[in-house]
Amino acid sequence: MGETDRNSPIGVFDSGVGGLTVVKELMEQLPNERIIYYGDTARVPYGNKSRETVIRYSREIADFLCEQNVKAIVVACNTASALALDELNKSVDVPIIGVVKPGARAAADVSRKGKIGVIATRATVNSGIYEAYLKGKRPEIEVFAKACPLFVPLVEEGLTDDPITDSIIHMYLDELLEKGIDSLVLGCTHYPLLKDSIARAVGKDVTLVNPAYETARSFKALLEEKGLLCESGSRSGNEFYVSDSPDQFRNFAGNVLSISIGAEDVKVKAFAG
Amino acid sequence: MGETDRNSPIGVFDSGVGGLTVVKELMEQLPNERIIYYGDTARVPYGNKSRETVIRYSREIADFLCEQNVKAIVVACNTASALALDELNKSVDVPIIGVVKPGARAAADVSRKGKIGVIATRATVNSGIYEAYLKGKRPEIEVFAKACPLFVPLVEEGLTDDPITDSIIHMYLDELLEKGIDSLVLGCTHYPLLKDSIARAVGKDVTLVNPAYETARSFKALLEEKGLLCESGSRSGNEFYVSDSPDQFRNFAGNVLSISIGAEDVKVKAFAG
């Protein structure tokens, strides 16, 4: 690695549009930083793909972000964080952080009874990574993980507040509530968009943990520690790359997250194959 | 192209597991044929990808099937049929058939009032291809197309017969019923698995058209016409290729379709990128 410039942009990537929930937190907590985002919208979702495939895709994207001279990378996708972060740490020269560890740490901190629910994609659940981190922090913790594959399409259909969504939330979460969980990790980037509906379903005795928020906090601390915080407010525009249609991406950003992205700020960059 | 051997296998491909509904029809209507199936489970779904991406993926797979010496190809994916069939026809040397045309032809035949509903993925709906075929057959036909992005994840969650699914079916289809449709094309390979629930929702005055069934019929006629029907009952085992985890594929085949596939009959073949 050459000299890292603290005024270089930060790189953020996700399997698709969901990582914009992390971008939103980064924008709030690190308003001076310029962001280069990659959303792998042609190959989304990662959540039902194998470990090998997710590692291969993540490597391609991390290499691409490094070619854009990013000073650090946030893996905004829970699945990629769960399956590929260790491998990326070996192959990437800049500091890199995922969303799983900050989310798990926060959950371990807030849980009183040590009974923690984790909802995520099938791949993240099968990886057992939240459980491993949580037990690493507090060995007595009991973790109840549940894959919720319908949540992402519900969000992408705009059904964030709908009786159908309420029914599906109960279908997935009632068994976790029966286990007596006192906190629940929203372990997929889309899930914070269902926060209000999930909060209604689980009641006020269950604390929701949003890894997007926790990750932005941890990432800020990491940049501070490495002397990599941007110097001034001279921040120019963010850049967004997607592997498929830019329009769908901009629609999601605008409608669901109220992040306005200009047409000229989204470029298409697909990988071979 | 060299000499085509009528005892060569037939190739079938889909973006994932859904094309197995077509395989099931082919097995019933063409019991002597040996099938080589490719499911692009690493890159599924195609339904929200751009035309260029779907063409690129479809070409890779068609080329791969030709390398396996198939005598003809069925594009079992509605999205790939809608977006890529014309391109494949130019580049592939063996006879090739999609699911859209047979489905549209059957719908045009059964509709009395000429008001036809089409449900499919967003990409298929946006392509306007069912409408184009239907109006090509009967110019006075009115087509009401609706994308139903939640149907595939519902099927993959095994919720083929569930009150939640009934609610979602009504959410999508009530507007088509208000238009007075008298037939409904199930324009995505997963949708026939919701046939009973959809039939309940639309009532018996709306005829459901299953392109998987119609495609197998048309394909049989095509093989007959070209003198490519397999000679004898000496059919050996089918082969299945997937671009991601074989286990998930076999589970879906077994649980949802009652097609039993041996572990040794599923191989992984991924494309670069």
C-alpha cells in the first residue's frame, strides 16, 4: 500500500440497495466523508448463495473500490460480512469493517437476560457468525437465530407498513418471543426499514439492535484511531456504482430512504460473467 | 452444426429452481427423452435484471448446453424467454423454444372475451412480450399485465397454501379481476406452484394458463417435426447443473416438486464473475 490520504473517499459495498441504510447512517455520523458505494444489483441477493460465491463476488468489489483509492471499506452487507470478511482482511490493504461485529457487540451490551434473537438471511444464519461473536463477548448468552427470506422482497415492494407484513413478521418472530428474547438484532440491511412494524410485533420489552447504526459508530472510531478522518468540510459528491439498472437503484434510494441521488452520480460497473 | 443425433439429450435452463416445473411437464409428455438441466442458482433471480444482463447470462448457459451436445433447448425461464430468446436464436445452432410463445398462444385460444391477465416478474412485464404475442394472434385482445415479485419468495418459503399467500394474491390480482379478465397466464415458472391458491382467488370463471404445460406440448411437436424424438426407451439418467449449492436445489426439487434427484446427479458449474 502507498501512503493513505485521509482525504480519500471511503468505500461501501452491498449486494444491492440495502446497504444504503448503512450509507444513511454514515452520512449522519460522518458528514465530511465522501462515499463511493458499490451495489451488486445484478447479482443480488447474496443471502441464499454459497460461501465460495459470496467470497468471490466480495473480492471483486473490494478490489474495484481499492482501484478507486478508497482509504477504508465498510462491508455493508450482513451476508458478505458473515462469509467474506476474514478473506477480505487478508487480501485488502486498507482498513475494513463489517456490520456483524458492531451489531453483535451492541446486542451483547444491551441484553439484560442474555437471550438474544438474530434475524437475517439464510446464509448469515447458517454461518453462525452472530452466535460466535455474541458468545465470544458473553459465553452465557443464548442466541435464537431465524432466517426471514420474505422481509427483503416485502421492503422492495414498499410494504413496510402493511397488515400482510405484520402477519409475516409474526410468522417468523413468534417463536423467538416464546423463547423470551430481550433484544433482537436486525441482521440484514433491509430489516431496519421494517423497524416500526417489527417493534410493534415484539413489544417494548425487546430492544431492537440496528447494526447499520452501530457500524457507522465503530467505523468513525476506526478512522479516528488510524488518523484517517477527513480534514475539512470540503467534501464533494458521493459516487454510486451498480452492476445493473441505475434507475431501480435511484428509485429505491429516493422512495424508501429519502436519499436523493442524481442520475449522473450512478454509474454501471459489472463484472464479467 | 454437425449431424444432430435424435438420441442426444435435450437441454433445459432456468434462472434457478423454478424451471423444474417445466422439467416435470417434459418428463410426463416426453418420458423417453434424457434431460440436461442448468439452473443458474448463483445469479437467480433474473426477473429484476436488465435485458443486457439476462442476454449475457442466457448465452453463457446456452453455449454450455451446446457443449454437452444437446439436440434442442428449452428456455424454461419466462424472463430469459422474454428478453433473450431472439438473441439466442441467432447464436445457437440447435432448435430452441421459450415458454412465452406457447403460453401466449394457449391464452389467446382459450379467452372468450379477449381480456387476458398476465402475471410475471417485473422484467417480463416490462418487456411487453406477452402483450405483443397475444395481439399478434388476436389484435382485439386486451392484456392486463401485473408484476408479482412476492410470489417467488413465497413459493421458496413453502407457503404455497397459506392465508398470508391468499392475502398477497388478492393484493396483486384484485385489480385484474376488476378489469374483467377471463383467463390468466401464470407467466413465471414458480407460479404454477401457487395454482390452487390462485384458482381459489380468481374463481372458476377465469381460466388459468400454465406455460410450462403448453411449452412441453409445443416442444414435443417441434421434436416430431424435426425428426428429433428419441428412438427408444433406453433413456438413461437426467443430469442437473447448478451455479450454486446443489443441496438447496435438491431440497426444492424433492419437497416442492416431488422430483427425486440423487446427490451424484447434480453438479456445480459456475461462470466466471
